[in-house]
Amino acid sequence: MKILLAPSESKIFGGIEKFKLESLIFSDLTPIRDTLLNKYQSVLNSRDFKVISKMFGLKKEQDIKSYVNDIKLEPAMKAVKRYTGVAFDYLNYSELNLSAQKYIDENVLIFSNLFGVVRADDKIPLYRLKQGENITDLNVAQIYKKALKKPLDNYLENEDILDIRAGFYDKFYKPNKNYTTMKFLKNGRVVSHWAKAYRGLALKYAALNQIDTIEKFIALKIEGLKLLEIRKIKNKQELIYEID
């Protein structure tokens, strides 16, 4: 089973690994990634804070400067450690046992506004790119929608798919085979912010229990969640949970 996960805009600074663009999953995408990285770096080099502010999704000059000064495309660290949003906080990767970490490393694909998609253990540098923003005249989502379809279709061909990304990342890739998503309700209403937390928690439980099929995931007891219903819409299976 492979798990599709959204990134976070917030990231940890630093790292100790050397960054090698060609080492990322789907190395055939290296020329595309290289083009985007060069454009990205050219924006940073311009020091045009109005343009950079929009690209980063940040308004405070000091916050912008801290990123501009530290983004050097190295050093790198595992992608799953680089991202620090709510889902990643609840996953708490660094505190998992080694077998659970290995499960995450090998089975989680994290979608990236700069790199398209990376495996959880791919080493990536610090960067900042607001969801949905272009890099100068390059429409990132459109570029990756075209580039990712074939490699991801092939990679996921014989896998169960658990898609716990935010809906925006359908613009990058949408499975063309059966896949499963999660929806979270509180008092009968769909929640958004807490959905990120429970996606991270669900991923943590899947890793701790070495879940390798959707059937096993459906049977999994996740703290604070109760499975209410399973809906099927074309090739999408939606698991609907009530938050206790």
C-alpha cells in the first residue's frame, strides 16, 4: 500500500546531507525539476521582496529575509523531517520506532510545490513556495500534472492507494485506478484544520501496525476516530470518520 500525503508550507531549517536532485524518486523528472529550481533561484537572487513575498506566501520582511538568506539548496534532510505542519507534528516521525520509520520511508509519497513528488526518505533542501503559486511564468501545477501521470501510474499500478492529501494536489495527480480517501466529521460537520491532525495520526497508526492493504487500514482502530460510513464514487472509496 502506498500513501499520498500533502506537504506543509512550514519547514525546519538546516540539515546535514548533500542535496542531489537526481537522487529524488522519478529521476526522469530531473530536467523539469532543474528548470524550476533555476527559475526559483533566479527569483531569490533578484531580491525583489514584493515578488518573493507572493511566492513565499509571507508578508513580514524579517520572515522573508530569513528564508532568502538560508535557502541555498543545501544542506538537505529527509523530506518527512523537513516538513513541520500539523499532519507531520501528529505523525511525530522522529519518535517512531525504526520499523515504523522504515514503513514511512518506503511507502509515503509527499507532494511538493517545487519538486512535484518526493519519497518520504528523499533528501531535500530548505525551500518555500506557497501552494498554487507560479514560479515567474511557470505554472507548477500544470507542469507536474503532465509530467507525473505516467511515472505515478506505473509506480502505483499494483498498489493499494490511500490518498490523504489536501484536495488541491489533485491538480498534480489523480489516481486513475481505485483509491481510498478519508473525511472527518465533528457533530455531523466536515472539519478542515483538524483533518490535517487526524491524517497525520492515521499515518502514524498505519506505520506502527505495518498496514499493507486498504482492507487492513479500514479495520484499523485509530485513537479518537470512529468509522461511520464507506462511500464509493466512481473509482474513489471515501472513509468517513466521526471525531470523538
